Amino acid sequence: MKDEFEIVIRLVLSFLLGGLFGLERERRHKPAGLRTHTLVCLGASLFTLAGLYGFPVPDGDAMIRNNDPARVAAQIVSGVGFIGGGIIFKDQDHIRGITTAASIWLTAGLGMGIGLGLYLITGVAALLGLIGLELDRFLHDRGARG
């Protein structure tokens, strides 16, 4: 099994990374905030780790891992899609919750990336995601100044 200390670090990083996205959503008073994003990121990471290192099967006298993280990842994506779909709703002439649903979807992907140990790629994706969430405010403020 992978070093348990590294696995704990992955879980803590997932919690913190999900928290960053959750704080951004909380700051904007969105329906899914800190708790939702941290739990989705942490859960996705934990399921990915279980897919990587769990489920040993006997092979003669030894135990080998029967890991298929792609199968686990597919289930995470569909499960998070279900959560995201529950956040999107129509309010008169406006559709609300799409960005929050997308941020939850991204947060699950970040959790999977951290669970797989893809720190640099996940960090870059997180940075780009946070920039994307702030882009509209930046462009709006810049346009208002003239």
C-alpha cells in the first residue's frame, strides 16, 4: 500500500482545495458553499484513493490490487452531476446555479486529481478555476471604469 502519510496529505490537500472554492461561493452568497465543496472534493479524493489502493484480491499466496480507478472516476463524475443538477433551477426568466454546479463538478475533478497524486496539474486547474470564477467580477469592474 502507498505510504499512509502521503495518503493523509492527499486527503488534507483535497479538503483545503475544496475549501478555497467553497469560500469563493460563500463570499458570493451561493447555495452550495464551503461545506459542500470541501465534502465533494474530499469525497472524490477518498473514492479515487479507494479505487487505486483498495480491493486487494488473492493471487496464490500473495494479495494483488484489483484497482480500476477509471471505473471509480466515471462513477464520481455521474454522482457529482446528480448533485449539480439539483443546484440548477429556473427563477422566472433566469436560470440560476449553473456556475455553482460547474464549480462543484470542477471540485470533484480536483479531488480526483489530488487522490491520484497529480499535484501540479491539479494545482494549475484549481488556479485557472479560481481565476474563471473571478473573471466576471474583474471584467465588470474594469468595464464600469470606462
